[in-house]
Amino acid sequence: MSTKLKILCVDDEPNVLAGMQLNLRREYDILGAANGEQAMAILEATPDIVVIVCDMRMPKMNGAAVLTRCRELYPEITRILLTGQTDMASAISAVNEGQIFRFLTKPCDRDPLLAALQAAVAHHRLCSSERVLLQETLRGAVAALVDILALAAPLTFGRATRVKRRANQIAELAALPDAWQLEMAVSLQHLGYMSLSAETLTKLHAGHVLSEDEQKQVAKMPAMTEQILSHIPRLEPIRAILDVAARQSAWSGVAGGGKTELAGAILRLANEADAIETSGVAGMRMVKLLRTKPGHSVQLLDMLEKIIGRATSSLFIAELPLAGLRSGMVIAEDIFLNGALLVSRGYSITPSFLERARHFAKGAVKEPIRILMTNDEAQDQRAGGISK
């Protein structure tokens, strides 16, 4: 298996493609495409391409269109444009619209092309490392924030953990790029709900009918969350997902339709599925009810049905003592501490919760604790000596 970095070259002249593959094959793994359609197909099928070099003049999709589309769908790939002197005005437009890293003029000798590719690869590595750092930093900070808020507002953030689990499952089936952004959007979407009264929150999460005034308050929550998140830098992709989720239009399901639109549609579906389950309608009945409601794509509903069917056959309720809980376990029903809600069903046990539980007075929490388990998890528990 080749360890060389992959470069995609796009040109409608076979001699040019052959020349690039011949001149650059010692340094890189060169993939060739004769037009924009082929280039997009290769990009979709090959996730580890680091640089794309594209000719400007091509039929149907010119180089500017190809590179602009590449930026929208695969922003981490560094983009280089090849152009003739007569295409200079178009090249300037392509630089502005496609945010191109370099543009080279034809004919281009091996040395300047190789130098441009080396710089493009270095740029890709820098952007990738910054993206990973940002991703992990944001995820860690949000996880810590949500962990604290889950203890302060268990009803609201208990629901968030349930929705996140369901949304992650759908995202996996839908092959959603950058699924961590959806995970963060789920975790942060309820920040505005902290301003609601305890009575309204209780009615909302129990699926009870809200008064007209309470409905107006709840309708303002997306705007409230947006206002809070607007003060935090680098959260623009998460805010965009939340904005899409607040709309009622279904994801088109068209390949390349936009990861933000897909993520928002998944979030909206996971939210409504949880709301229906809270009202007492679960399993396939819940999916059937969702199919009667507008704003959800058939593709995503089919994925949800598949997930429900798989979960029905693999999950069961187990009962453990408080001391038997472990990080990552999912609570199957609300836990109360001295009569007050501690964490709601769907809450995923965290290390901080376990540390706090160590200090509970004996009998303050009703035991055993009911949790959701898979067959594999049950076997692990039995092997560890913890009884159901």
C-alpha cells in the first residue's frame, strides 16, 4: 500500500495529465480526472486527498467551479489552479471565490509545480493540525460545561444526552462529515432553556401541554441560545447547524447537499423523536408518527427506523447498585436525590457524577439504579463481578 500523499490533477488534455503523473510520481500518488464530474466523484470516493490541481478551461465545469465546489465540500484540501495567460481575469475570480492557495500559468515546468505542491502540502498539514486542535479544545470545553450544567439543570441536559446519542447514530449511517460539530450543537442547543422557569421546564420535558405564554417563551429559545453562542469565537459552524435545525424544511438527500444542512436536519429529527418518546409513544410507533409530520426527509426517517429496530433487539434494562455504576453507562429512568431530580433518563454517567455520588448519604438515592445495557456490556459487568 502506497504511503505517498495523494494529489488530484484535473485536466481535459490527456497529455497534460500523463505528463503530471510521469513527472510527479516519485514524490506523490497522482490521481487523474478528465473533467469536473470525474474530479468530484474521485474526491467523494477518496477521503485522503491533500491537494487538487485543476485546469481552468474545461467543458461543462471550469476550474473555478470545480475548486469552489471542492472548497464547499472538502475545505481541508488545498486548491491550486492552472491557467493560461488569456484566462487571467477568470483566474482572479477563481482566487476570490474558491479561496485558491496558488495559481500557476501554463505551460508549467516541473520545478515550480513541485515547489507549489510542497507548499500546498505544508499548508494542508498546518490547517489540519489547527483544525484538530480547535476540534479537541472546543469539544473538551463544551463537555466540561455541559457536565456542570447537567447537574444544575438535569431535566434540560438529560434530554441533551439522549438526543446526542440518537443524533450520533443517524450521523454515522448518513456518513456526515465533521460529525463532532453536530455533537457540539446538540450539547449547546439548550443553553437558552436555562432562562425558563422550573415549572415550564418540567411541563416541557414531560410532554405536557404548555400555556400560550409558555409556548411563546419556548419559541424564543433558539434566538436566546444564538445570542449566548454569538459571543464565543469559532462556533460559527455550530451556530449554523442550530439555525438549520430551527427551520422546517427537510434535507434534500442529494449527495453533496451540504453538511450543515444535513447536520441540522439530523438534529431536528433527533429532537422531535425524543419529544415524541417523552410523550409516551416509542419504538416503531414513534417513527410511524414522525412520517406523518412535515419537515423530515424519507432517507433520514429510514435510518432512524433501522436504528430503532437494531436497538430493540440489542438493548435491555439492567439494575445495579449505586456503587456499581461506571462512567459511560446510560441511565434508563430518572434518579432522585432526597426527592429532588438528580439526573434524568438518558443521562450518560460521567467521572464527575461518580465522584459526587461517593458522598451521598446512605439511602439518599433509591437503589437499584436502572440502566440501559447491551449484551456485550452485560457480559463485561458479569465478568467484573457486578450483579444485575
